[in-house]
Amino acid sequence: MLLPICTLVFAGRSRVAWICAGLLLLILGTGQAQPAAFQFRKPSIRQAQVPFVLQRNLIVLETFLNGKGPYNFLLDTGIGTSLITDPYVGQELNLAMEGRFLVAGAGEERPLEAFQVPSVAVRLPGGAEAAGLSFLILSDDVLNLSGYVGMPIHGLLGSDVFRSFVVEIDPEMQVLVLHKPAQYRPPRGRRWARIPLDMEGRKTYVTLPVQLSESLTLPLKLVLDTGAGHALSLETTSDSRLQIPATHIRTPLGRGLSGNINGCLARVRALQLGQYTLSTLVTSFPDASDVASRAETPRNGNLGFELLKRFKVIIDYEHNVLMLKPNSTFKDPFEHDMCGFDLLATGPDYRKYKILRIEPDGPAFHAGLRVGDEILSVNLMPAEFFNLNQFSRLLHSEDGRRLLFVVRHPDGELFTTTVQLKRQI
């Protein structure tokens, strides 16, 4: 039997990286996960603030499991069942495991072994807790989220949080406010856009007008996905009118649970969110064979946090509404990596950076950089002075900007070169 669990998209590299689009479980054991709701530890509490770190367009929460931690978990509306991606957590907590699964996501390789953990006590800062949340734990940390995010990442929290609270997200202040749904009163004011949410199974969808060309605007059904580091992803097999724009770049989009995911990056003209229009969005178009066949519910793509972070966001499952108010980043342009390489953060503090992939015929390629190079400095600043967020901003910063790199080749040779950033789409 096939049980659809989640869709997760993650901008873990310098451009969009798909991690487990259309995640499916092939059940080999017995039993099915039953979600446990979060509650406030004190019944009198009506709301609680939870600080987070916004890293690579992803929400990272400190989370305590069975009284130990903190562990770092990504908060993701795109998954129905929470995941522990680091097997060491299971060993450290001596978690009881049941039901063996094969997990198949987007990609080209064999499914991965995973196990069900039926009951884990979860506590978030601010007093929100779940007495017995069900998780899946991967047998191998194939996603290496820590290296792609640039800090230790141990797993993902899914829809249980959003089904328990009205969740207010302030990307600028990097704080969540969790509200009791029954006592919540939504804000008023003309600046707030109200967008209906459609609940199907354990996922949430929005239907939004997307202008694909001068003459074509379509209402597209999109997964609301806070675990997607990109702005927008569209699946061309979902509608024959969805075509990849003529100006695009062919590129690996990342790695899924079952291997590499390929596709294209391009721009769509505009997307409408209530009274707000966002223009020239960098959009990923994954190959149909890698993604669309694994989607459990018909949809046209997903809406990610590279777009949502430009607003104060209120996600209200209880009343089926998404509310958005623009913040100071609303007018920031959408850009892609203009250097042409993918980085992996390594070392005990994730401040050593190695090049995983070079874009053929891209700026980094023409500057003589190679796969396996370790970046030692950028513009005469030691690489360890940068976190992965700061590196990403540099690589997305300005068409024509020059960056001076000092790298160490895999053979130990030191190499200095200048890379001129180039907007390719």
C-alpha cells in the first residue's frame, strides 16, 4: 500500500534544491501514525512567542525531545508527518522504533529505509508541547540538511503545529507567535491580504492567479510550503498550458531522498496574493519524471518561503485562511545564484565551505574554480567570517559584481581568481 506523506522543498544549495518532493511511504510493517496535538503547558496561556532562526529561507526552531536537547528542526507546512533526519538523535534518545518503511522521494535511486517512532514528547520554547508526537526516523542522514543549511539540523516538524495553533510568523523579527484558535482574534486593516486555504488530507493549498506570459494568466493550485526555500515551483505536467519560458537555464535543482532532481530555472511574469502583485519571480520547473508522478493530490506546484518571507504571515488552519502583510523586504528583487556553483558547509561550526558542483559555462567555471575546491577567502575576508546566509546573499547580490576568491584545490594547490557575477535569467 502507498501512503502519501509529504512534499518538502528546500533551498539548501546556492539555488533551489528539492529534497523530497512527493514523499511516499511503502509500508512494510503494520500500524499507521496518529498525530498528537500540541497544547500549552498552562491552560491559561492564550499565546506564546517562539524565537526562530531564518536560515537559507527556512524556519529553524529549537526543539526538545523527551526532555533532551535542544535539537534544531525546520518548521514545514509541506509535510504531514514529522521527520527525524539525523539517526544519531534516535540513538541518543534510545527511541523505540516500530514498522519498517521504504521511503521513496523524488530522484533516481533506490528507496531509503525508515522507521516509525510512535510517541515522542516534544516541547517548544514558550510552553507549547505535545505529549506523544509520531515521527518517522531515517536510517541514514542522506539529506545532509546541516551541510546545506549551514547549522546542525536534526529533522522537520510538520502540520501538527499548524493544526494545533494559529501560527503568526514574523520573518524580520524572527519570532513565531502561537495562538489558541478558539480565542484568536485576527488583525484588521486594509494592508492585510486574506487568502482562502483549502485543506486536503494533511496538506494545505492556495489557489492564486499566476501570469505566465503577456496573454496568459492561470489560477494555479499551490501547496503552501514553509519548508520550501524557493519562491515558486511549477509542474508542467499538471496543465498543458504550463510551459517553461523560452529564457531559462537547465540545472540540477538539488537532491531528493531517491537521488538527484533535475529541471530548469526561469521567471514567471507575476503572481497575485490578494491585493499584492509580485513580479518576475524566479521559478523552478522540476522534470516531470522526478516530481509530478509522486504527487498524491493533483496540484500545479508549491509556494515557498523565499516569497512568504516578504510578509508578516498568519496561517490559520482553524478558519481556513492565510493572512499576509508586506514587510520591509517586500520590494526586494527575486534573484538566483549568479556565480554558478553549489556550496556545502562543513567543519565543527559549519564555517568551512567546499564547492559541490560547478555550472557548465557559468561564471565560476570560466574563473577556473573546480568541484572540491575549499573556499579560503572572499574579497580578502576569511571564509570563516561568513555564514551560509551571508554567502548566499553575496552570490545573489548584483549582476556584474566582481568577487575575489582564494581557494585550495583538492590537490592542495592555492588558487586566486575573480568571478564576475552574471544574471542568467
